[in-house]
Amino acid sequence: MKPKFLTLKQIFITACCISILYAPLSAIAETGSALKNDNLRAEPYADAKLAGDLSRGESLEIIKKQGAWLQVKTKKNTGWVRLLSVKRGAASSSNQTSGALAVASGRAGTGQVVSTTGVRGLSEQELKAAKFNEAEIKTLESYTLSAEQGKQFAKAGNLETINFANLTSSESTAK
Amino acid sequence: MNLVTIKSTRSNLLISTLLASLLGLLSLQSAAFDLKGALKDAVEKELAPKPESTQANANKDGNTTTNQPAFNWKNPSKEEEIALGREIAGNLLGAAPLVKDAALQKYVNSVGRWVASQSERPDLPWRFGVIESDDLNAFAAPGGYIMLTKGLYRKLSNEAQLAGVLGHEIAHIVEKHQLRVLQKQQLLNIGAGFLSDKYAKDNQLVSKAIGSGAEISARSLDKTAEYEADRLGLSYATRAGYEPYGLADVLQTIGQTNKEDNSIALLFKTHPHPDERLAALSDAAGIRLDAVKEGKTLENRFYQLKK
């Protein structure tokens, strides 16, 4: 009787430890919702087998990202959807950047630094009242770079241009 | 040729006068912005993009009353566009100065210049600045002046996101969205006789023409202009070699900011909700981004703000 009780207690403690250990990980599993009606695919490809569908506003859990795709879990299904079809964060959001987005961006824990030293507001009224500042505009202009300097900067970051025609509003039919 | 020019000037004056009398019932403020129906159409017709070759004639049009070159509101030259933008940007800097961090400003100019080189107007003298404000916002003024707040910069975590934000503002300038709002306002003001003779004589002094100051750079544009700037901004950043989702990332972040937060009030007031912008971007992108696989985010060289 007593040994059995201890065992249960041990299990309980172990379980607690595990849940504490894994709590930060499970917190990363980000919630989101569908921005539009879309299909779920079994794999992250446009021609992959259908794995269900999403309806606008439906809440989901984001499992992982791969290229242009997110693997998501809904109440009914798990599958891949283009990442632009998903709004990250809970439906009624707090004012904090939350979940994996914050973790991935290295912002988790930094908090919001509020510094108001020398800062005037940018409300409409304040913008209307603003006076021209010649010294500041000259400073701004002193930073102007040439196209060639831009190119050198891109080269330093191994950025390579690709062919990509401007998106137009009429391509919504392509799915 | 001259005859034709004069005739067209007269017909413009006639249209302006007609507009003026119709506008008589509206207040000065609403005259500029609440353009409705026929009024709006008439002005838009006046401002329809014209081929470059007509520019020389158009310049003469503006000079019939004085010997000095007046600001050509109907068809401003590139130089006039830059002068106008400088005035607006200078006013904005009067409200919030540049962050005193030359390395930051140089970095933002490097990214911006590279993205602008992928636009349809690579020849403008593009300049970028981060300004002292905790608000989340970015501004574009005609001729290549772009500013974003320190508050918005703080929300970014990689270079692709910065490229996306700057791409959106670059697109506003490429498409002359703000310039057209100003043109409409000015042509209506001139037509409505709001400008005194003295004022009209000085009208090459842009500072007087934009009496409302820096507020123009934050004024609401048509929703369609914002969606267009999103699509083009994404396109420029993608062509520049960045991961295409930078702008979308930032819209996600903005969408998660409390709407009641003062730092975002103006942005929400002047732009469609981030969710609508994301959905529109998603529709426009369709399958186009599936093939873009080599885009870079470059968080490793993203400039970190000094504390």
C-alpha cells in the first residue's frame, strides 16, 4: 500500500517536472487564424494532395514553417497552407508580439522600452504644427547614397537580384 | 502652337472656375479632401498622366501670368517634385528629428537605396531616415524622401522586414500617390480663388503651398493606393534578393498591436487594417511566391539600435 502510494507520488512529481521542462516549448506553438478560405495540402507544394480546407476566421495552431508554407493544425485536420493565408496570434490579440514570431525575432523578454526623452508626438495636430527644420533635412540629405553604393552593399550581403514581375491586383484567380 | 497653348489654358481656367463655384458651399478644409463625384472626376481628368513629350508645353502653360517660373502644379518636373518633398520632409523633421546615430542612418540608406534601385524610378535621389518617435509609422514625401519611426524600427528583426517597409514607401513615391493628393488640393485651391494675388505670385515657394505642413505625409490615401504600395513594396524587396515575406511579417506584428495604443493610432487611422492588407497581399501573390526560394533575411547584419 505504502510503496504504491510513493510510486504514484513519484509519477506525479515526474510529471510535474516534465510539464515544467516542456512548458516553454509548448508556449512556442503559436496560434493563428485563417485570413481567407484556402485548401490544406498534405505537403508544402501547390500540387500536393488535398488534406482539408480552411475557412476564413477559423482558428488554428501553427506547427512549423517551410519556405512559402506553414504546417497548421485545425480542429479537424493537419496540413500545409501558404503562409500569407494565415494571421498569426490569437483572434483577440494582446498588445504584445507573442509566440514564435517574438521568439524567432529575438524580441522575447526584451519588453517594450519606452523612452520619451526629446520626443515629440506625431499626431495629426502635431504634424500640422511642425516647423521646417533646415539643419535636419541637410543631415538627412548628407546620407544619400548612389545606386552604385547600394549595389556594393547588396554584394556584401550576397543579395542577388531575381526576375520577379510586380504583383498586380488581378492575379487573385491564380491559385 | 501658341494659340493652342493659350486655348488650352483658357479651357483649364474655365474648368477651374466651374470647380470654384461648385466648391463655394464647402469649407476650405473639406474642399481639399472631400472630393466627390463629378468634381473629383474633373480634376482627375486634368491630372491624367501625360506622355513625357508634353512636359515642355505644360511648363509654358504655367507661366502665362508672370515671367518667373511658377510651380507647375499640373505637371511638376522631377526637380519640382523633389523641392516639394524636401519641404514636407523638412516639416516632418521639425516634428521629430533624426535619431542621432549615423551608423543606423547609413544602414537604412543602404537597404533603401538598393530596394529603390529595383523600382521603376531608380534615378531619384533616394534618402531615408529614422526619426525620434515611439509611434509605429513610416512616411513618404514626393521626390524620394522616406522616414520611419524608431518605434517601428524597434519592431523589426531582420533586413528583409526593413526592405519590405521601405519598399512600401518607395512605391508611394514611384506611383506619386502623395503628389497627386497635393496636386488635386492645389488645383482646387487655385481654381477656387483661395490664393491671394500675392500668394499666387509667390507660388513657386512651395512652403506656402503646403500650408498644412508635414501632415500631408501621413494623410490617408485611397485604400487602393495602400494595397498597391504593399504589392509593389513586396515586389521590389523580392527582386532585390530578400525573402518576400518581410512586409507581411511587419503587418503581422502591427496587427497584433493593441488598436487603442496611441503609438499606432495614426497608422490605423490612415491605413486599412493589417488583416485586410495581408489578405489582399495574399490574393495578389497567389502562387507567385512558391518559386521564390533563395530570398535572404540577413538578420545577422541587421543594425541593432543602441539602448
